[in-house]
Amino acid sequence: MNKFLMLLTIVLVSGCARETLRGDMGYSTDRNMAAQTINPEAAEMDRGVISTHGAKINMGVERYLKDDGTVEEGRIVEDISN
């Protein structure tokens, strides 16, 4: 019985094996990383920090901190369908 189960397991597992692999196996990750890289030398470039208007940023942070999660009544976008 034990030999039969081992033989059955070998036969079932061998059905999942492939004889050959495609020539480009494993290169899709490299291609995806290359496609998503916009500027690989960006870290080496010496550029100044983009400045913002401090008062506007401060007002936005204050609005964020005061937000209690409630939604005002009414629609922001009006329906245009008839």
C-alpha cells in the first residue's frame, strides 16, 4: 500500500513538470522595473528643494486636523442629466 501511494504521488507530481522553459523566463520582472524607472540618475542630480507657500500649507494642515469626518449636506457636483 505504501509503495502504491508513493508511485501515485510521483505520477501526479510528474504531470506538473515541464520539460523546457521559455527563453525569456525571469526577464519580465527586469522589463517591468525598467519600464517603471523614469530617471535612474535622479538621485545623483543636485537640485534645490521645491519651496511652497508656508501659510497655505499651514491652513491645509489645520483643516486636516480639525476635520471630524462629517459630510455637509448637499451635492458638490450637480446632476446634468435631464
